[in-house]
Amino acid sequence: MATARPVGARNPVAETTHAIRERIRSDRRLAWALALVVLVLVILLPYAFDPASPFVDHCVTALAYVVMALGLNIVVGFAGLLDLGYVAFFAIGAYTAGWFASAFFATVNGGKGIHILTGTLAGAQPGIHLNFILVLIVAVILTAIAGILIGLPTLRLRGDYIAIVTLAFGEIVRVVAVNGQSIHLGGTNTLTAGRQGITPIDSPELPGMSAFSPLDLRPWYFTALVLVLIVVFVNFRLRDSRLGRAWIAIREDEIAAASMGVPLVKTKLMAYATGAGFGGIAGAFLASYLNTVNADQFEFSFSIFVLAMIILGGIGNIVGVMVGAIVLSFVNVWLIPDVLHDVPSKLGLNFDLTELSFGIFGFLLVIMMVLRPEGLIPERRRQIELTEGVGTDEALFEVRS
Amino acid sequence: MSTEPVPAASASDPGDAVDAILSATGVSKIFGGLVAVDSVDFKIPRGAIVSIIGPNGAGKTTFFNMLTGLYKSDRGRVEFDGVNITNERPDIITKLGVARTFQNIRLFGTMSALENVMVGQHARMRSGLFGSIFRPPWTRREEVDVREKAEETLKYVGLRPALMHQMSVNLSYGDQRRIEIARALASEPKLLLLDEPTAGMNPEESARLTAFMRKLRDERALTILLIEHDMKVVMGVSEQITVLDHGEKIAEGSPQEVRHNERVVEAYLGSREARAVQAED
Amino acid sequence: MEAAALPVRRALRSSVGTAIRKFLNRYGLIIALLALPVYFGIHDLVNQHSLTHIFENLKDGVSNGAIWALVAIGYTLVYGIVELINFAHGEVFMIGSFVSFSVWSTIGLTLTTGALGVVFGLIVTLFVAMIASGSMNVLIERVAYKPLRNAPKLAPLITAVGFSFILQNVGLEWYGGSQKGVDDLIRAQTDFFTIGGVHITHADVLAVAVTTPLVLLLAWFITKSRLGKAMRATAQDPEAARLMGINVDTTISATFLIGGLMAGAAGLIYALYQTTIWFFQGFQAGLIAFTAAVMGGIGNIWGAVLGGVIIGCIQQIADDRMGGGTWTAAIVFAYLVLIMVFRPQGLLGEETREAG
Ligand SMILES: Nc1ncnc2c1ncn2[C@@H]1O[C@H](COP(=O)(O)OP(=O)(O)O)[C@@H](O)[C@H]1O
Ligand SMILES: [Mg+2]
């Protein structure tokens, strides 16, 4: 059997956490109160640090990763479709910002540029410059379309083939990004700037917020926080909805689901589209925050990085996925490079720990899947599906063929 | 037609005069070299309770799967309520008004009884991505209605209210059968297909289910198609019986007619069911 | 009127659609596969009035394809028996290359070693590399897949990806992050002979000369030996195999072992052929080989060989003629998607899979 964990063994820590979780689950007001406390703390957090401190920087990145992980959670956690090419949506979202919020298309409109609702900074430059909110909206639309286009051909496939085809799509997007300099769009404009990167990207200019700059990261932080709140809201709403039930049904038994009137294609595509949309939002935000869109950012390993967040936190569990995303992004941007980097040399070993980060994530995936596939904070259903083998992998198209 | 014409009895005549809710013509399914269903013609009169019987492996479930869109038929045509549903997608067929249960129960294991039945109403619900996310008043109302209707349906099939929120994997076999029927009913079908619903039930439970089927037909104006092994149930409840053997329709008619049909007795000869058929005399 | 006309038109459209779909299902993949060689063949004929160039590409494709075939066999055997994409298989192949280089360095093979010494040394290297990759594959199976045999398919696939990252990191620490040049022991690019202007090099001969006997041996083993029969029985129906007294666990491990052995051999050939190795070689090789396995029809050894050769040709043409190889990955992946979508059963696979 999949789990060798002793069932009867009494683990005081596990029992206490279980009791706390049951308490929170059964008491909605307690849950809301806790959420509110956490939110207040999170809002106050950046004021405890220097506005340009590395910690706030790490937090902004972590929040952007939360958006991505929760987007992927809709596809993998809810609908049960293993997507190994999620980086494609990060890329498309980032390029949306690169195309529509920078001087990249320098010759449009006779070199005068196109400006829509932009502030004073971007307003004077050539290229296409849309307001940040518009960029996000365009990113959602483009990535949702991409999600559907990538999703469509996978719908007739079994679960593991879906994983490989999405991976292949992710790689195709990366190759196009790398070689985009040789794809000419008329004039001197090309599709991407390849490994050189499109830079700089406009910083958001939003009414009522102080200037977005590298010297004051708080506006970035709060923007990212708002995006997180949106994606959390959407995750919760979708989970407890007609669509959410349909996703569970499909992932547990798609033949029964179809027989109960759930249209498989449409329902799966909705998961792809919404998941992709959040990848796009996070991508556009990160492009703006990092001030560059570089083809090297879109490697396959990034897809696995985001997947590892979900697996670590608890596949399908919204709070778990957030925790997983925050933990892994701090491991990636802080723990390994800043804290543990000199451990090997102290031990007399000669290697660079940052090189190992993806090996560490790989190790994490193996360990988690073998020992605790349901993650740190399990989702109840997923736990049962993963450990007790409830549900079937049988696909409708196979039976119908 | 290869089938021997059975002397028609007016009550169960499947001829053109009767208003058929479903009609299949020349339906066939071939797996590799095996002809699982061999050009079967079949009609269900509206409002009737009709059975398909036959030895194991006769092709009954395969035939069901073609009616409900799980299998594509290799030949033939299926019409439901005047609409051609041949090889149509299962969800579309369900939306048109055909619901089913499975021989090996296929509930959504980690869902509660209630949620299972709520999924059954999927085709009758409207809220999409927008409604699911923003939950406007009409979506809220729909959710409330769907939940109430699920509760009501579960009560109707006789599930103890205490079990409604239990995860369905943890429930007893009999309760799972009930939930599966409730889930099918929740899609508001005109035609209900039950694949061996009494399998694993004791005679008492079977009798109760038989009564329930009649009640369903009368109260909900349903037409019911039944695959059944238990001859007592079949003979007691069916107005028309179709017998399949090796994928072929070998007889059709009222219980009386089928019971005395030579080919049927032959097909069942020696088997437990044969004795059951005779015992009914 | 309209109501009457509509179904007719719909029926007509669907019958034309069905015919087109049937045609594409049967020949679409073959057409797509022939597109590149035929296009460039005509291109060469028109511009250079000779087919030497395209034949050179195809020759390279066949010898490269021999490597992919060996790797693809690992995917196909494992998928055939446990329905799992052994995602770490590309890295097992990479480890084969790495082990090969370190073995031949250790036993002292250099550019100055005499021919006999090189042959003998490389045979030793081949054995060590095969055994190293084979045991690595068995280890992966035991640690990462076996505990998850009853879990949803998604679970072992994730551990497979995890293992592939771990092994990449092993490779990274072993020989560093950039491509590492290795001794050109066999003088890979020297002509063995020339035929019709096409240069057959040492590397080509090596690839074909190692792959052919291995594949024949394997095919014989699978059809004739007890273990091979057990493997086929387990692939058909594990439960029935168990009832027949076959030790399913051993059989599965043996399958991983054989797949690993082939990947190890491929690793050695690759190192000698390319004269460079690097920790990331397994990722793309793995995907190319997986594409080959699916193209040939998963579970089918000869399919893997056929797929390997075809994908090798496509890859060579893309490398040679399209943006200096920058588009190759995208082209191979595009083929992967096309195959998966339009002919998931592959070229030699059965028309349909029947699910219970
Ligand atoms: N998906 C399938 N693939 C191959 N053979 C099948 C499939 N489904 C059913 N069969 C075969 O078709 C025949 C009829 O099966 P079935 O319809 O289940 O019989 P019944 O329900 O009457 O017992 C059997 O021989 C069975 O093995
Ligand atoms: Mg049956």
C-alpha cells in the first residue's frame, strides 16, 4: 500500500495540529477571526522593516509565487490535471508586460509610442505603454487563451500524457522566447529580446499609491498582496461551487462525471484558463517588479518549482499551498543563498549550494510523495485519494475509442 | 431481422403504434474480434418498466453504455425522445433526460452523499465560471435549491438523514446503491437506466426496490430500463423483457412470453437463472 | 423546411469530417513525418542538383537515432509494464555518459592508446556503464515508484520528476555546469568509408554496431526467455500474472534494470559520438527518446527503434538547416504534441486500446 505510516501510532504533535484544524474547520467565525488577524499582521509587516530591505523584497517575490501556486492549484489541485508546463503562462504574462509596458516596440506610431492611461513617467517614451491594471487584464486574457489552446489537445489524453504534453508546450514557449529575436514583426520589431531581456519595464503608476520604486518596496508589496487576496478569494469560491464539485467529480471518476452531465472538455478548459490567468497575472507583475523579461527565466525547472510548492503545502489545500509557496520561495531566495551558502565550505566540502537548489526541490518532491503525499497541510479529499486509492484513472476517451 | 418474432401481446407491443421514448435500431459493438452487441433493435414504450436480461457477458452493460454515450456504437442508430443521440457525448445525453446507475457502483468516493447528488444536478444548473466566482444572488439561490433538492431526493430514496454528510466511500453497499439512484434521479431524467440495481441485496431489500421502482414510475412519470439478474424482480416489475445472448437479441415480449420462449430457456439452461425462470411458473 | 434540411447537411458534414479524420488518423502522422525530409530533399535537388546533403542528414539521423532508440527502449519497456513515464530515465542515460568517461579515464584510455587497447578498454567501459545505469534505474524504481504503485498515476510521475532533478544535480556537481569535452577516443568524425558522397564516420559505425546487437539480443530475450515471458505477461495483466505464480515485483525491477542497461550503453555511445557530455544532456535526450517511444507505439521495442531513427532524422535536419539548431527542441516537441494528439497509439501501436 502507498502509505507505510503507522495508523495507530500516537503522535502528540500531529494530534494537536489535527485538533486545531478540526476546530477551525468546524467554527467558521474562528476561521474568519484568524484570517483577519493574519491579514492585519501581513499588512503591518512591511512597516517593521526598512522600505527597501531585502526582507520586504523577498516577501514581494513570495507573494507573487503564492499567486502562481494558487493558480496552478486550480489545475492540479482542483481539476487533477498535472500541468508540467505552467512556466508558459508566467512567460506569456511577463511578455505581456514586456510588450505593452516598455519601450520595446520602439517604432510603433512613428516612434511616438502608444500610451493608454499611463502616468507621467511612461507617458513620454516610445513603445506601447498601458496602465498597469490594463496590462494585468491583457495578461489574463492572453494567458487564458493560451491555457485553452494548450489545454485543448491534452483533453483526449491520459493523465501522464497530459503532463508531458504540457511540458512540451512549456518548452516550446521557452524556445520561442529564446529565439524571439529572429521572429520579426515588421520594421525593426521582434517578438522577444531573447536572453538579453526586455528592460526596463514600466513600474506601475496607480492613483492613491506612492511611487513604485526600488527604494520603496511597500507599494509593490501591497499590490502583490491585493493580487494574493484576489487569487485566494477565487480559489475559495471555485472550490465551493458547481464548478468545484465538477472538478472533484472529474478527477475522481471522469466516466461517472460525464454520465452525470458534466461536460468534460468545457469543465477542464475552465480549470486551464483560470489557472493560466493567474500565472499570467503573476508573470506580468514579476516582469514589472524585476524590471526585465528575460528568456532564461522560463526554464522547465520553474514549473517544477511551483509544483513543489503545491506538493509541499498540500495539494488542493488553499492555505497549505500558500504556506508551501512562501516556504519554498524563502528557501530559494533567502535560506539557500544567504543562510546556508557557507555550510558546505565549513564542512570542508567544495560545492556551491545555490547550484543545488533544484536538486533540493527534487529531493523534496520525492520525499513528500513517498512519505506524505498529501502535503504539510492536507486537503481531506486529496489525502484520501492519494493514500487510500479512492478514484480511478480511467479516461472517458479511452473507453469511447 | 434475425430475431424470432414473438407473438405480440397488446400491453407490451414494441411496435410503431406505441409511443417509444427510446428506440435503438441495428445497434452493434465490436471489441477487437468479439461482437459484444450484435445489431440489436430495441424500443422502450414511454412510461413503461422494461428489462434486459441475459447470461453474464451477453452484452447488456455494453448496450447500456452505448445508449448513454460511454461507448461509441460501431453500427446502428439510437433515438431518444425524437432526437438522434447516436454516439452523442454522455453529458449531452444526460442533459436530454437519460440518467443511469452503474453495475459496479461509481460514486465520487470522497464526496458526501449530498454532494454526490448535487453533482447529479449539474446539467440542470446554470452558474458558470462567473457565477461560481462572484456568486450573484441567482447563483446563491441556485445553490440553496440544489442542496434542498438533493436532501429531498436522498430522503425519497430512503437514505437515513444522519448519513447525508458522510463520505460516500464509508457508507454501506446498500446505501451507496441508494445514493447512486438518487444521483441519477437528481438529473431530472425522463428515462432511468439501472444496471443490476439489486446485485448484492437480500430478497427483502430487492422486494423493496421493486416497489420503489413502481413508485418512481408512477409518481415521477419516469420510464425505467432495468438490467437485472434476479428473476423474481424482473418478472414482478417488467412490462416488457428483452433477452440478450452473445450480443444478440433472442427474444422479447411480456414476462409470460419470455418465460416460455424456447431459446431463452436454452440460453439459460443449466444455469441458476434457468431454474429461477422455471420456478416462476 | 429548415428543420428538415438541417439534419441532412449535418449528417453530410459529419460524414465528410469522419472521412477526413479517418484519413488523417491513418496517414496524418506519416505525412507529417515525411514533410521535412521530402521538403529539403526537393530543395537540395532544385538548388544543388544532388541529394547528398539530405542523405548526409538522414545518415546522421540514423546513427543518432540509434542512441535515441536505446534510450527509448527504456521508456517503452517500463511504460508497457507499469504504465509510468520514467521521467528520470533521461538522467539515467546521462549518468551512463558520466560513468563511461570516468571509467575510461580511470583505466587510462587516452588519445595515444593503441587501437586494440581502445577496443578492449571501451568494452570494459560499456559493461560498467550499463551496470551503473541499470542499477541506478532499479534503485529509482525501488525508492520512488514502488511505494506508490497503488496511488494515483500523478504521484509516481511527480517522484520521477523529482528524481530527475536530483540526478541532474549529481551530474552538475560531478563535472560542473558547462559542457565537458571528453577524449575523442575513436576519432569520431574520421571517415570509415564514403558512399555516394555520404561520409560514414567512426561515430556512425560505432552507434549502429553497438545498438544493433543489443536490440536483437533484447528482442530475443523478451520473446524467448522465462523472464521475458514473465515481463510480457505482467504487462498484459499484472493480477493474472501474479496468480500464475510470476513474481511481479522482481519482474518489474528486471524491466527497470534492462531499460537502465540500454540507457547506459547509449550513454557511452553518446559520449564517444558527441565528444562532449553535460549534466543537462539527459533532459532533452529523455524527451526526444520519449517522443520516439510514443511515436513508435509505446510498449513496442521495434516501435522504439523505428521512432528513434525517425526522430533522429528530424532532429538532424532541424539541427543542420533551421537556425543552427536553435529551433530543434521546439520542432521535436511540436512532433510530440502532434503524435500525442492525433495518434497516441503511435505508428506500430494497435488501433484502439480497450479499457475495462
Ligand atoms: N471495454 C471493453 N473492452 C473489451 N471487451 C469488453 C469491454 N466491455 C465489455 N467487453 C466484453 O463484451 C462482452 C459483454 O460484456 P457486458 O456488456 O459487460 O456483459 P453483461 O453486462 O451482459 O454481463 C463480454 O465478453 C465482455 O468481456
Ligand atoms: Mg453487466
